Amino acid sequence: MKKQEAVAIILGGGKGTRLYPLTKDRAKPAVPFAGKYRLVDIPISNCINSDIMQIYLLTQFNSASLHNHINNTYQFGAFTRGFVEILAAEQTLTTTTWYQGTADAVRKNMFHFKDQSPKYYVILSGDQLYSMNLQDMLERHAASGAEISIASKPISRSQATGLGIIGANEDGIIKKFYEKPSDDLDISEYKVPAEFLKKSLNKELTANNEYLASMGMYIFNAKTMEEVLDNDLTDFGKEIIPKAIETRKVFSYIFDGYWEDIGTIKAFYDTNLNLASMTPDFNFYDEEMPIYTHRRHLPATKINFCNISSSLTSEGSIITNAYIVNSIIGVRTIIESGASLDGVYCMGASYYETIDEVKDNAKKGIPNQGIGRGTIIKKAIIDQNSRIGNGCRIGVDDIKREDCDTDMYSIRDGIIVIRKNAIIPDNTVM
């Protein structure tokens, strides 16, 4: 399939309340991820790896850092038709409202998309981790003769509760859809036909793959998308897709690779730390499907007398006499002597402090950026440019921590989140 036939539309999400406080000062797609990336790098990289080079990103909240990242990262040059363009919500002479939902965001930007005269629209989420050949999905969509295709993931019944469940026939045509069925609901009529699973994946039907969950990724024929958005419905998953299934041919494209929705603090934390494990579920080391991000031209990480295991350390960091396990160290992270990190995602810093700044901070009693001497941290996310003093104990004591928000930190599902630019004084215990 010719790459110019498809335009990708990445949904940047709303206020990102489930990822708060990481989304307090930035859009959800701009949240730092895996030490050196941003969440938005995942769908954009999948598009580039699939030769889909015309990419729009829809956002409306805290988009300044996202604009900066996109502008510094994705420059395709004058000899291609490729681009990554941010379309922030705007008021015009014909509309005075902000995006009301995913479908409404796409509807309000249709006049931009039509400029490319695409044959297909590929709708992607901005907060998922996966590696997919989107060209294969496009080819399967075209071969099926469907107007819409939905990427679906084989799952077990126990996994179905929090997802939209697809009911397809033996040819993969979707006949029904159920949003987040409860544990006690009988949904056996939604089981995937064994012959369709065999034809798609060459796998037998088992208890681990007997249902299909929507991944929130769609392909629309261009004309079809214009027609299904010719109304006031605001959301794809809850309104547009269920309504389209009733009257249109909708195909289920089965994807059996790794896929994770990372829209909550717990999912974000667990997914990041899994990347640092001995055998992570997602492979960042696949040279055929690389994940792209901003080139920072930083020096290699300097490690002095450290004990580090099952961890990732990003470039430009300086780590001295520290104990680090099951953790991710972001770019430009300074970790002082005697520090101990266990189950920590430290996002690092966006700049280095100068010697004069360090001396001035010392006079004011302000800790340097990074993690101070003798500080012990467990089960925490430390946002960018945080200053954690000497001798602190964060998350160390084995107690139940209730969800809360303070000026310097928040707690979600027992995970302590130190806020961006936070200053944690020496000997703090939390």
C-alpha cells in the first residue's frame, strides 16, 4: 500500500487526570517515559516504522512542552512529504468550543486532514506502549472490504472487565461490542470464533485468548469517517464505533504482540519498571522497529563505585557510590554518594546546573538537582528537575499510604510521585 494513501491521527488525550501530577504542567503525550523518551514517541515511531509519514497530533491541554519536543525531534527534511503537526484546540468563526471528546477533536480538524487527500485515516492513542506494523493492518483492512477496522488484542475472561469487548464472526466482521463487562456478566456469546483466530494468528483457541479487546486504534476509509462524524457524537469508543457496527462493515484486526495502556500512575510505574527487568515484555532493542526521540548529544553516563542491577541508566548522568536496583535513571540525573534506590523511576533533569548555581543554592540551603547523599528511596516516581536533599527517607517504611496531593508530592496506589521542580529538604521522611 502506498504510504501517502494513509494519514495518521494521534489522539493526545484530555486533561490527563489519571496521570496527575505528571500532567500538571505538560500534556499527557509529553510525559517522560523509559528514561529518555516521551509517551508520544511510541505512536509516532510506529507510524514512521510503518512508512506512514503524514502524522497529526491532536491536543489542547498544557501543550507547550509537547510542541517543543515535536519541533526538536521530528524534522523529515525538504525532500519528503512527511511531517508531524500538532493541532491544538482552537476557536474559529464556526466553532467556539474546545474538543469535547476524541471524535469531536477529529471532526473539528477534518478540513486540515482533507488537504492531504488520503484514502485512509489511521486513528491512534497517545498513551499506549506497543510495536505494530501498521501497514499490515492497512493491507488487511483493504482486503477485508470493510469501511472501518479496529485493532484487537486476544485476552482471557479475567482481563475483559476493564476493556471494550468485540464480538466478531468467523470472517472477522464485528457484529457487537460491549464496553467493560462486569466480572459476573455472561459474555460467552462474544468469544472469538476459533477459525478466525486460526486464520489470523495460526493459533488454537484457549482460555487465554478466547475474547477480543479493542485497543482503541482504528482505520477508517476517508469517506466513511466523514459520514460517521456528521453528527454531534463526541467519543469514538463509546459512541461512534458502537453505532457504526450496527450499519457498516467493521473488521477486527487481531494483534498478538505486546500492548499496554499506560494511562494511570500505577500502569505507568509498572510498565516503566518492567522495562528495567531481566526479560522485559517490550523490546526497545529491536533494530527493525526503533523508537525515536530527541537527540540530546549528551555524554555517556559516568558510574563511580556503584552497585546497579536490573536497571536502566540514561545518558548524561553521574552516579557515585550508589545502590540502585529495579529502577530507571533518566537523562542528566545526579546521584550522590551513599544513595539507595529500589523500584524508582527518576526522570532526570532538562538542564545541568552551573558551579555558580550550585554555590548559590548551598548558601540558600537549597539541595542540588538530583538525589542527595545517603538518601533512600523506594517505590517512587521522581519527576524532572526535582531536588532531593541529603539523608532523606522516601517510601522506605512499610506502611499503607493513602492517596493524597501536597505541594511537593502526590501518592497514587501506594506510589509516591515527587513533583516536577520539587524541593525536598535534607532529612525529609515521607
